Amino acid sequence: MSEQRQIITNRVAFLETKIPSYAAVLGIVCLLVVWEIICRLEIVPPLFLPAPTAILLAGWDMIASGELYKDLIASLYRIGVGYAIGAALGVLVGLILGFSRWTDAIASPIVYSIYPIPKIALLPLIILWMGIGEMPKIAIIALGVFFPVVINTFSGVKNVDPMLIKAAVTFGSNHLNVIRKVILPASLPMIFAGLKLSAGTSLLLLVSAEMVAAQEGIGAMVLHYGNLMITTKLMVGVLILSLLGLTFNRVLQWLERKLIPWK
């Protein structure tokens, strides 16, 4: 019996394998080394794929000259405000849709019919409504964040154990307390799934909006240097976008661990 138990333990040992903290960095370092070697051997012309060291030098020059700051600050402002508005409204509307059957019946078809529309296609219409400025860019980002968060929050509410809700009502909780103390905590895993999904969408919409209707921002910078065929500075913009996406993901993972310690 003990031998059989040992065999089963060995078979599932991979599920309990501890991954060292440096594993996440190791993959990125290996990629950069291979990339550098390819560029040093001139397998790919530098115009098409500059080496990581050349990109870092170009980035340092842009930082030293102050050129990078205005674009970075403009993009951070747009994505920060747009993401916050879209996420807050998405969680609120998702909770209402999931909790109220009448709202679900009336509004869910509207949400699911608008969700598949590429949000960047609405940018010209939003510019027509709001004019040229910061509001259309913030609005398109908020719109792109809103729908994934709504749908994931709605799914999370619908998957809450009905017995928990009935127990809370039995002990005298009103609707607001049921949402705040039962439905919202139980829905948090799905809410964070929507927040992570929409983080990537927000970056995509940020770059698209800045390429179409902006003079400043990382997207405008990438387009500008692409037109001039200065690929080192173009890749600096791509690298910044990658770091922003990684930072978004890490911050959301940290918040998830803090708010859902039982997961």
C-alpha cells in the first residue's frame, strides 16, 4: 500500500514543483542574448532589427535629452485615467447586471451586441462627438476596458453560490450588504480576470488612438520614428509598451493576492 502511495506521489510531484524566483527573468535574458547574437552576426540588417544594446543606447539618449518624458507622461495620463474609468464602471455595471434580473434582461443584449465591435473603429465618431483633445483618447480606452470587465464581473456574480446569498438574506442582510459582503468578494477572481484581460486591450487602444489622433505619446512617437525609419528609437517605444504591460500585470497580481488571500 505504501509503495502504491509512493508511486502516486511521484506521478503528481510536478504539480508541487517550486519554481525559483529568477525563472521569470531567465527567459527574458535568454531572448535578449539570442537577439543580440543574431544582430552581431548581421543575420538580420540593423535597419530591420536593431540590437538590444543599440536600443538601450538610443533610449538613454532620449532620456538624457528629455525627449522621452513628454511622450511617456502623456501616455501614462491617458491610460491611467481611461483604465480607471472603464474598470470602475465595468465592475459597477457588471454587479448590477448580475444582481438584477430586470437589468440583465434589458441591458445584457446591448452589452453583448456592442462588445464585438472593434473599439478603435469608433474613434472617428468619438472625435466627432468630443472634438480633438484628450477626451476622445481617454474615452476609447475606457470603452475598451469597460466591456471585458462588465462581462467577467457579470459571470462572476452569476457563479456565486446561491446558498451564500440565501444565508445572508436569512440573517437579515439588505441588498447592499449582500452585494458588498457576499457577491463582490465571491466575484473577485473573475473581476481580476477581466481587469488583466482589459490591461492588454487598453495598451492596444492607447497606441492606436495616439497613432491616429495625437502629437504626443508613445504611439505617436513609434509612428513618427517609423516614418523616419529610425528603428532604434522606434524599438524604444515598443520596449516601453512592453514594460508598461508587464507593470500592469504585476500590479494587478499584487492587488489580487492582497484582496483574495484565500485564492
